[in-house]
Amino acid sequence: MKLKHIGIKVKSLERALETYKLLGFNPVGPVETFRVQKLMDHKFQTFEICEGDYNPHVAVDWVRDEDGNLIELVEELKHHGH
């Protein structure tokens, strides 16, 4: 399977966004309702920085249901603390 993106839990979305912009990543789309910002670099590699009650994960694929809704298939990463 091809890696689609990763999700990273952060304490401050604004501070993390500043840091990742310095590393060459730019916001993709709006901030989602539970404080997630997608980022993309010049090679179109993407990841998410996430604030709040969120489980870090790796997206492995997307599928559509019979109504056309996009469903993200993820592998949650085990973590200890923040």
C-alpha cells in the first residue's frame, strides 16, 4: 500500500504550523472542526497537525461508499503520553 499521509498530534496548531511552514510545508484546505490542518510540501507529500483529542495515525487508503462518501482507512499509532 502507498502511504497517503500521516497525522501528528500537537499542543498548539498555530505554533506547529509556523514550524512546518519553515520546513517547506504549506496549508492545504481549511482548518477542520477538531483543529486539524493539512500541510503539503513541494513534492506533494502531505501530513496533518492535529490539536485536541486526536489519535495519531497513518492513512493507508481511501474508499467511497455506495453514497459516494469518502472514507479514510487508517492505522492508528500506539503512543504513551503526549
